[in-house]
Amino acid sequence: MGKLRPERVEWLASSHTERPRLFQNLLLFLWALLNCALGLSAQGPGEWTLWVSWTRCSSSCGRGVSVRSRRCLRLPGEEPCWGDSHEYRLCQLPDCPPGAVPFRDLQCALYNGRPVLGTQKTYQWVPFYGAPSQCDLNCLAEGHTFYHSFGRVLDGTACSPGAHGVCVAGRCLSAGCDGLLGSGALEDRCGRCGGANDSCLFVQRVFRDAGAFAGYWNVTLIPEGARHIRVAHRSRNHLALMGGDGRYVLNGDWAVSPPGTYEAAGTHVVYTRDPGPEETLRAAGPTSDDLLLQVPPGLQEGQRGADAPRDPSTRGAQVWSG
Ligand SMILES: *[C@@H]1O[C@H](CO)[C@@H](O)[C@H](O)[C@H]1NC(C)=O
Ligand SMILES: *[C@@H]1O[C@H](CO)[C@@H](O)[C@H](O)[C@H]1NC(C)=O
């Protein structure tokens, strides 16, 4: 059955107001009939149902996967729907109790003491990680020099110990920034998942100074919401960094801070200093507060680059995380 398009109906009704209502209705009826006939040989893809809600986590503790699915509704002659019928995401339950048997070990151990290789001999099985396919249940016969592959591991099994990826339907998938396994979605330079690098600006400042001044020079203000902050500095002096509250994070009040990692504006600021006159500051951001970069007077050159929010009034929205 074809669909009546509302705008088409409006047009018929408004342009023929003087015609008898019966005639109008007849026209509509014929038009609908024509649509029905066309509908029988409909082309194009079918339509997805809504997603069914996410399943429970596949594990009972620690990390697992959850899945949701939808169905494709197709009229005769329609093509399959575009897109995936299943989506998988990681789920994280409270950590497993210490000493709990890891998921893959458990799956191998199911074959312990069972005749499995076509003989009556039995073995104790432990995971074997040297085989090519990470998502097969490859188990080593303890005390022997062979392993056996018992097919795929269950969904939600880690691809290897400590790995980010988990096996889903025999494939090792890791989560994109949208949380979906295998989506491949990445954060753009501005921290937006799947973004096009267009919600922030690249700001670069070069500072040169040879003036005499009793206090600290303001090099630049790094605004709240900045990411990928890089500062390089070369002089006899040291860069100073002040938080939005007016307190120094680094090298303030004429005291020298050692190289290292400092907490400031909600991010880690990594400060390095060469034996020579070079020093650098780096922070991933996003920063939760303004940072003021300064240098004590003297001969110096400073440089910094950062991706700063394009429009300060919408900072909050642009500092997107995950
Ligand atoms: C965004 O910028 C990064 C680094 O400059 C680049 O690798 C990536 O392809 C860009 N993404 C888009 C969508 O332009
Ligand atoms: C540097 O900037 C701070 C904050 O904006 C301001 O209070 C201070 O007066 C400035 N110092 C100089 C030397 O311009």
C-alpha cells in the first residue's frame, strides 16, 4: 500500500474548491489506487523496526558485551535494509572477586576430563594465546605440547589478556568513541566523537620579548575548554603557569618547579626541561578553567598552540567528551 503524501492532497483540495466534493474525492481515490498499484512493485530498501532494548551484560562481573537488534520490514520487491541489524557495546559490571576464574579459562576448563579428540583420552585445558585467531577458543592440553581449537569463544571474551578488544561473533572488536564495538568512531581534534574538526579553532601565538619589566610578562591566556596544548620556550628563564584562581601551578613567585606532571584546570600538564635553555609544556585538556602563561622578564621566545573553543559562549557544548 503506497502512502498518501499530505502536501499532494492539500494541493488538489485548494486548487479545485469550486468542483463538487464528490469529484474531488474520486480524484483522491483514483490517485490512492494508483499509488497502491505502484506499491506492489516497490523499489528501494525496506524499513527498520525500532531497536529492541539492550540485552543484559554477557558477564556476571567485570567487562562484557550487551547487544541490541532490529528487524528489516520489506514489502515484496524491496531491497534489504541498509545498515546493521545488531549493535554491540561494552558493559562494565563491578570487578570480579579476586581469584575468580577468567572467562576464557572457564571456557577451556569446560572440556577438562572429557574425551574430546575422538579418543577416550582426557586432558586439562588452559587458554593458549599463540594461535593466529584470537577469537577462537584455543586451549592448551596441560602437560602436553599441543593445543586444540574448540570453535569460537563466547561473545564478550577479551581478545587477549589486558586487551581493549573483545570478541563478538568471532571477531575482535574495540569500542569507538560512541561506545559501540567495531564502529570505528574516533574523536576529532576538538574532542567531538565523529566530528569534522569544525567545532574548534587552532590558535597559535608566538611571543618575543626583550623588555625590562619588574613583574611577569603575560604571554597568553589559554581559555577554558582548550585541548592539545603545546608550549615550547627558550630563554634563561622558566615559563610560569597560573590557574584561573590566580595561584601558580608552575614556576611562580620566583621559585623554580622541577620537571614533572602537574594537575591544573582539570588536566595533567607535563612539564619538561632540557639541560639547555629549552622547556616544554603539554596538556591534553580539555581544560576546566583559564590558564595564564607567563614569563619572567629577560630575553625569551615562547610559542604555544592549542585547539581552543571557536565560540566562547558555547564552550560547554563544544567540549564534548565521549
Ligand atoms: C581531523 O584532524 C585530524 C588531525 O589533524 C585528522 O587526522 C582527521 O582526519 C581530521 N578529521 C576530519 C573529519 O577531517
Ligand atoms: C596579566 O593578566 C592578568 C590576568 O588577565 C592581569 O591581572 C595582569 O594585570 C596582567 N599583567 C600584565 C603585566 O599585563
